[in-house]
Amino acid sequence: MKKAINEVKSEVKAKLLFWHNIKSRKLKVALVLLFISLVALKIFTTVLTFDWLMSLFN
């Protein structure tokens, strides 16, 4: 368990280092928008499916 936590911590540190090394503000905005759109797509596909909408009207 401790090994897994250390792996996660090192991965997070690597991602933060990557983020801080990006100099382009446009690229940072694009990455943030991409992340938000992926989260929104995941929410849309898991919650707002056709079956779920049909169950609202039944």
C-alpha cells in the first residue's frame, strides 16, 4: 500500500513539474479546456444516457 501511495505521489509531482515547465499561456488554457471537456463528456455519457432520460418520463 505504501509503495502505491509513493507511486501516486511521484506521478503527481511529475505532472506538476510538467505543468510548471509549460511557458505558453495558450497551451495551458488549451490543456485546461481539454480536461474540462473530457470531464463533461464523461458526465454526459454516464449520467445523461438515453435510458436515464427515458426513465425520467416513465
